[in-house]
Amino acid sequence: MNKKQITAIAIGVALGTSIGTTVGAVIGNVAMGTVTGSFIGICIGVILSLIVFKNDAE
């Protein structure tokens, strides 16, 4: 794992968590929203890091 990948995952998690918290507040279950958001964020971050890594490899 290089710095760009770690950064991409961190950004994804941060985005996912903030989106999840907002959605959680709307549906009235912040904890569930945050957990779901974190999970989605990790997925986004991994996808971003794969894209970044793929671009670096070329």
C-alpha cells in the first residue's frame, strides 16, 4: 500500500461516514447510518485506491 492508496481510502471513509451520518439523521437512526456510511466509505475508498494504483502502474 502506498501513500496515495491510503489517502484514497481515508477520503472514502470520511465521505461515507459523513453521508451515512446525514442519512442516519434523516431516517432517525444515526448509529445505523454511520455504520452503513463507514462501510460504503471503505468500499468507495478501496475502489478509488484501485483506480489510483492502476494509474500509477501504467
